[in-house]
Amino acid sequence: MTIRTNMNIFPSISLICCLSLFISSGVGAEPDFIRDVKPILEHNCVSCHREDNAKGKVRLDTRAAAFAGDDVIVPGKPDDSSIYWTTTLPLDDELVMPPYENEEKDYPLRDEEKKILEDWILAGADWPEGVVLEPRKRLPKEVVFAEHIQPILEQNCVACHYDGKVKGDLRLDTFEHAFASGHVIVPGEPLDSDLWVLCTLPQDDEMFMPPEGNDPLADTDLFMLRRWIEEGADWPESAMLSPKKKDFTVLGAMPKDLYNELGFKAGQVQDEFVGYRQEIVTSDLNFEMMPIKGGVFKMGSPANDEKRGKNELLSHRVKVSDFWMGKYEITWDEYELWMINLDKDNREYNKVEETKADSLSDAVTKPTAPYTDMTFGMGKSGHPAICMTQLSAKMYCMWLSARTGKFYRLPTEAEWEFACKAGTETAYNFGDDAEELSNHSWHLGNSRFKYQKVGQKSPNPFGLYDMHGNVWEWVLDQFVPPAEQAPKGIISNPLVSPNTLYPRIVKGGSWDDGATSHRSASRMGSEEAWKQQDPQIPKSVWYHTDAIFVGFRVVRPREIPPIEEVEKYWPSDEDILAIPTR
């Protein structure tokens, strides 16, 4: 029997923990399934051994499935139980669990975890009826206080336990105070550490932390804290903690519900097909939308073009329908209305009575406050918003739709390229001569190593600015490498809906790229590395800290899509429901 598991974990951050009572755990040596065993299985086993992914025909997500085999769990006999003995094998054994395939990433169960499994099986392997296990990714190979533990404490505990607010005579803002009592954090002994024990009590226990009215710590946070304590509870003496806002996203309106609330109907034609200026009520901001008459064009680039980029599609005929497109890239001025909820602040400041549009837009999920300056000192007002994930851009479109009553979304790759080319068949929408690029684009050779205010270069024939350069722009499609042969015939309104988080397409090149990336057919896939410097755990669903070259602009289809297709354009229900755990 083989038990295979995934190797990565991005633990989620929960709400506020106020530690006000301190006790000795008094817990016996016999493992408790919920407290001790369940987290080990969920973080190390269940992802590869569940109903929809039962590797080796082994399931560990339910009691019935786990005990169905003869040798997976044998009560009283850990050495006969493959769930245990496979974890004790040498790392080079092909049956060792978890698999050890990547030295930098993979690691075996810790001795403490093996001991828990052994003792649990010896005691009879009690598994309460009705307890179903959920797959969770693995924790990082090494627990680093500043990266993994400090955010948990700052966002869950320190608000009630620091110099300015000392509940229960406890401070958790410095090393000295956190370890002063000798029983709040006991290095190597989580079962004797009040910090961990009080958070694992039954929620109806009067000593349970956080107290009534607050959400409990996430399971992953608890597992991370336990591991940190077991490994010695390293806390650099220089580390000074301060209360941080909870990193938690309140789930808001679902796409189909919002679609119905806004009164959209499939096939509904939106307004006269002319350019217009869209005001954003509750602010003094507006943006311009340009009408893009659809048609057939050659998408991609010819195979015999010696300067074509490696990711460019082979030239083929595509038809797109009518749509409006933003004259400029979305700027920080517009983006922060949603990101920081400034529209609500402006309404409250001006004592404006709430409208239906206010209520609907307030309900759209927004990100937590940025944890660093997302402009990276390059400028804000009038400059393109950057660093957002595709989910953020799609959620902004959903909010903008609620704010304005019009159906806004990201463009498809085909729509974006059609708009960029603007009837041309040359490498750029101004011709083939890259020497002319500086008249139309901010690129590596003229940008002074930063993005610039939108709309300063010459527009393309459709009146759109910065389609070449300044920042790459999100589109809706999954990145798929170019095929060896171009499709035959005419393809209508293509869209490769994403089925994986990476890679997804950005178009147009940026201030940090050379001429090849600025070609009309140029395309690039997003990478997880764009989160490399993200200090949050888990890595934020809202920000790509290292993608300081990526922004977006919006489109508005002339005809409203059917409700069944709305999740192609806005975030899906699944996307929104997953936000607190990603």
C-alpha cells in the first residue's frame, strides 16, 4: 500500500485571538484524534488520498474509507499499519511517506508526528463517527518566525496583548514578555503551552480562545503554531510585534446573484454604440470607453516573421463581436476606490444617502489592505495600477459593474489583440519599424526604469493609448503554448477559460521590456514567482508583489452574456469561496 501526499502548504491567517486565561494543560499522553491526529493526516496525506484522488486506491478522508483496507490502519498494531510504517522508511525507499522527491522542498514527518500516529494506533485508533478530513497543503519545510509565526500572532493575538492593551496581565509583543510566565509558551511542549492549548479547547469551553464573538484560529494556523513550539519556539529577541488588521476577506456577492440584482438579460444590447465617459458616483473620477466595432482579423503572427516571439500564436483568422474598451489602463485613482473602499468612505464623508448601487458595490469582496507600497515609489495619481492578481482585476470589474450598472469585464486575448492591431497586420499597430516604438510606447529604452502616467504616447488607430508598453495587461485566457499548426477556418470569439492558477495571459509588453515584447501578437504567461517577495502567509490572492509591470484595462461587451456564462468573465463562486483559505 502506498500513501502519496502533496508537499506544499500556504497556511491561512484567521481572526483575532485574545488570550485572557492561563492554565496548565493537564492533558494526558494518549493522543486525541481531533486535536493531534486529524491535522497530521490533513496536512500530509489526505490531498492524495480522498474520494476524487485516491492514489494507490487508498482513502483517508473518512473513517469508513480509511478502515476499509486490511493494512492501512490496524488498531493496536502500528507496525502492521501502512499509514505509520511507511513514514519510518529510509528517505531513499520508494515507499517512504510522504514521498521524498525534491530535497529542497520535501521532508519526512517529524519525530513528534510519527510518535503521535504510533501512540494513536496503539491506543486503538479511535476515529469519531462523522469526522470527515479535508485536504490541506503541507507546511513550509522550515518554520521561520518572521515569515510564519509573527503574522499569526500579530493578526490574532497581539491586539489584546501588547504594551497598549494588556489583557490577563499578558503581553505577546516582545520575546521577554511572551516567555516571562514560563507556561504561555513552553519550547518543545505544545501540550504545556497555554498559547496553543487554549485555542484547541472545545469552542463551548469558557476558557476557549479566542473568546466568544471572534472566529477561532484556522486549523492550519494551529498546526503551524504547534510545529513551531515543538521545534523550540525560536523567537528572535529583537523582534517587536504590533497589532495588525485581521487578514480576512468577508465573502460578498456571488456573480450570478449580482447579475440578477443588476437586471442583466442575455443578449441585451447596452446603449448606443458610441464612445462615452463613465462617471464613478461618490467620487470625482471618470474614465473613457471607446467603441470597438467587431470583425474578422488575423490573430498571431506569420510563421515566416523572423522577429516573432516564441510565445506568439501562428497567424489565423478570428472573429470578435462589438465591444467597448477602456481608452487608458486602469489607474491607481480608479483602482483604489475599490481596493481601499474609498467610494464608501467618500459617501460617508459627504453624508450621501445610500443607494441600491452603493449597497450592491459594497457587497463585492475587496482585498485586505496592502502590506507594502504597491507603487514601489514609481508614482500613483494618473499612473497605471499594478501588482494585482487576475482575480483582483476580475473582482474590480465585478465591483465596477455593481457601481455603474453596466457589464464590465477583462478582455479576452482575441479582443485585446484585435483592439491593439486596430486593423493593421504589421508587427506593431504603427508599422514594422521598432525604431518608431518610442513614439508609441514606454519601454526599457525610454521609461527611466519605471512606469509612466497613462496617455502620454500616441494612440493607436482606434484611439486607445498604451496598448504597446507601459504595463502588461491582464486578459481572461489561460496561457497555452502556441500550436505547431495554425487553426483552419474562422474562429468566433475564442476564450480559453482557465483551469489552473498559473499561467494566465498578459499582453502588450511593459516599461521593463524590449521591443519584441511590445509586438501586437506578443503574449506572456503569469508565474507563481510573481509572489516571490510576498511576505504574507498564505501568499496573497490579491497581490503579485513582484509583478510591478502588470496592470489591466476593462472592456464592456455590446451584448450582455447569458447568466450561465457569467463565471467566464467574473470570478466564479468557487474562486470567491476559496479566498479565505488561499
